[in-house]
Amino acid sequence: MCGIVGILGHGPVADRLLDGLKRLEYRGYDSSGMCTVHDGQFDRRRAPGKLANLARRLAEDPLPGDGGIAHTRWATHGAPTEDNAHPHIVGDVVLVHNGIIENFKPLRDELIAEGRQFLSQTDTEVVAHLVDRELSRGFKPKEAVANVLPRLHGAFALGVMFKSEPDLLIGARLGAPLTVGYGDGENFIGSDALALAPLTQRIAYLEEGDWAVVTRAHVQVYDKNNEAVERPIVNSGASGQLMDKGNHRHFMQKEIYEQPVVVAQTLRSYLRPLEEQVALPDMEFDLAGVERVAIVACGTAYYVGMIGKYWIEQLARIPVEIDFASEFRYRDPVFTPNMLGVVISQSGETADTLAALRHMKESGLTTGGIINVPTSSMAREVDLLLPTHAGPEIGVASTKAFTCQLAVMAALAVNLARAKGKLTAEEEREIVHHLREVPEAMSHALGHDAEIEAIAPKIAAARDVLYLGRGPEYPMALEGALKLKEISYIHAEGYASGEMKHGPIALIDDSVPLIVIAPSGPLFDKTVSNMQEAQARGAQVVLISDAEGIAQAGENTIATIEMPKVHPLIAPLVYAVPVQLLAYHVAVFKGTDVDQPRNLAKSVTVE
């Protein structure tokens, strides 16, 4: 959500700022802008909509200046208009902001009572006014920011520049990520390492409550108590090349096709093929003592947690509870001794999940995190980091991060089962064998892309779509429905197949497609029975199963999608492919923005 790039450079910075914004497009946004300081004046360009609109403005009216800040905005307070786009200028101050200032209303009222006028509906402009007011009271820029930060409640990352001091850039973070980049006679700030990759590989991650005073020659970081601190400078390892779709039409399509490789990479770090065991990274606590597990996540990652609940309870016989991160703290959960808290996040910065993690840590829980960005806030704060190796995921709708998270969750479930004495060596060898089959099975599933594309027009015409699954395929039904909603804007719902007759079956008629996820096996007959109940009422069924299942129940469907025959443990990883491809092709057929669907952000860094 939103993105910040700031540069104090040797020469003109507008092109480099624009490049940084392009690297942040994946986070989701609906307007953008940049401002430079030149000859003692601010020069600004802003545009609603896609970054291409800002690029056109810059081509028509270039920005001079060797220092500046830029921003992609995902609208919170105020519509995505040019007036609401960042950067905001107030007097001697220009400012960009990610996050939400929760107490902006009383602050705004206070400023209006003093005669200040606002040009936008944003909470961000309030911060610019507060800093400018401190300057008018005689404080220096650094002192002005230090005075304002304690007054801000909520989550934010800030970038601030000053007309009177063009060699000064101040960044601050609380609940939203911000990094500092170190160059040769020039320095930078950015929302993540990817944005700064072509500028520098030497970065420092600001910690919670930190703020940094940046000049071309020096960087000084202060903590929340305004004490000067040193944050380690690390090599980011981020690629300086812009993410490339290759031969694919969209990033989402590319990332779907990358899954056999990235899942193999992820499993490679957890499987020990010679010992025929599943291993976790070195850790300082014994899983044998875990008596309960609490899983917390949002969106697609939540469905990974749901599948994880099936696996952990079945394999390790440990009770598992799962919560949406946005609800977790507010139900005042009861923690018990020897409880393991697990968070799941692609970005490692999701605000609700990060807050839940901190709540668990404050309550004394040992914590683990299934996270794709090893330098993120969550990755640095969990006791046990369980990294996925999906690589950068640019499409807003998660695909390869989802399946890599599933692979890691399976590894965690197996390790818990072994530690609890619920898994024999022979059973673990069999699981290792099945996990090693996943990449090939996913490649086989991708081989049915053309037939899935042929089904898309039948689904694209629908106003409502239902998904059914049983057991671990129930979360897959939820995930399939979410993917369709996210990128095609068709209303879709996922249901446990046995729940159909308890209400949702009233929605069934011949205009409502029913996507049934039903690999053959012990749950197949029950699922098919529920499917046939819907067919008897006119449902237009698409059955996703293996050859055995399709032979048994494929009649009277409008289409079937054949998957390879796989063990139930790995079925969710393999069946993720067809539900992703179906959503993708429906969206392409409808002509929606697949990679950057409306109203969505990649990383939700506000509650």
C-alpha cells in the first residue's frame, strides 16, 4: 500500500524517482506524484490514476532539481484526485506519507481554529501543516519534525523536505516500513529495498519509532526517544533490474507459471532428501513442548492457515485455532502455556498481522512466521523465521506466495508431528516423497491452461459464482472465490460442500456456475453428493478433479478440469493452479486490470 522514494542526488533526480515509483507499482495505488527542490523553490507534478499519467505530465513539463521525493498513493482519506495526491506542500514543507493518522480530525480542527486552510481531504496534509507550524514558531526543520512525531497516532512512514534546506531529507516510521539507502555523496529513502535497488545496495531498515535525518554526506538515525542510534547497514540483494513479465501478458500469469520452480526452491530448503526428513531452520526452542497453535493471517494467507489447521491437527494431533488478524486482538484471545503463535504474510508488513504478532509476543508466546520478505518487520521480530522463497510477487492477487506458504506450512506440520511422536520414520519418508512430487504435479496442472481458458467465457457472463470443497479443499474453494472477486469483479463465494443445503443452495439456478474442487479420495463421494444436489436444481457445474473423479462424476457438467492424481496432503498445492488460472482467464476475457485490480493494495500497511 502506497510507496515512498526520496533522493538527495548529484544531478537531476526526476527520472530516478519515477523509476523508483515504477518499482513500487506492485504495492497498489490510485494516484502518484513527485516534488523536487530547485533554486530554493518546490516544483511538483501529480496525477490521478496510473503512473503513466504522471510520466506523461513529466514528459510534457519536466522537473529540474537534484533532490526530491515521490509517492504512489492508495486512497484512504479523500478520493484519488490530483488535490489529494502526494506530495503535499505547506509553506516551507513538502511531505509524503504512507499509512493513516488516526487522530487527524482533532489535529485538523485545531489547525483550522488557528486560521490554517486545507487544500485536500487527506490526513497527510495535517502533518505538513503541523511541521510548518513548528517552523513558524522558530524551530529548525529537525526540531520541527521531532516535535510533531509524538502527536501522531496511527501508522505512518513519512518523507519530508524543506525549501530552505535543500540538502535535508527526513524519514520516519511507525507501523509502516521505511528504509534508508547509502550512496556515494548521495543518500536515499524508500518504502522497500526493491525501490532503491538501482540506486544502492547498501541499506538500513528503520526500526519501529525510528526517524532519520538524511543529507548527501551523512545519515543520522534517532529512535522513538530521540536518542541517536546506529542501525546496521546491510546489502539488500535486491535486483537493480525492473521486474519483467517476459513472454507473459501479465505478472499474475508469469507468477502462476513460476510456481513449480519457486515451490521447488522453497521445499529444497526444508527437505533433507538423503535423510528423507523434513527440517526447519535452526531454532532455540523445542517443538515437542508445543501444546496448542494459534495461526493469524489476512486474506489469501488466512486460507493457508486454514489448510495448516487441517494438517497440524491430523498429523501432530495438536489443537489449532485460527483468526483473521484484524479480529484477533479485539476478541481478547485466551493464551495458554506452551502455545505457539504463527503469523503468515507475504510482505511481512501487513499492519493487522504485525499488530497481532506483537500482541502475542507481549503475552509471552513463542512466535513463528511464514514470510516471503526476510528483511521485513515480522521476519525480524518472530522467534522462528520460516521463509518462503517465492521471490518478488508483483501481481496484487497472490499466487506463487500462496503455494510457497503452503509448502512451508506442510513442513511445519510434519516437524510438529515428529516432535510430538505422532509420525514414524516410514511415514515421514512417505511425506517427503509426496512433497518432492509437487513441482512436477504443478507443471502437469499448468498443462491444462488452454482448456481452462476455454471455460472462461462461460464464467465471465455470470453475476454470481459459487465454489465448493470439503476438508482442505474447502479453504481452496474460499481462495478460488477470492481470486475471482479480486481480479474479475464477479461476486463469488466459497462454501464447505456439506453446508450447501443449510442455506446457500437457495442461490442455485441455471445462471449460477458452481466450481467444485474434488480430488478423488475419502472425501470425494460426500462432495459429489452435494454437487449433485445442486445439479438437480439447475447448477452449471465445473468439476476440478483427477481422471478417476471425472470418470465417476463428470457427466452433466458444463466442463471438467483434469488434475494429476496426487496424495491428499499435496492436493491443495496442485489444485491452487486451476483456480488461479480460471480467475486469471475470466479477468482477461472481461478486460479488467489483472495485475492492479481496482481498490486493492499488495501490502496492507494500515489497519
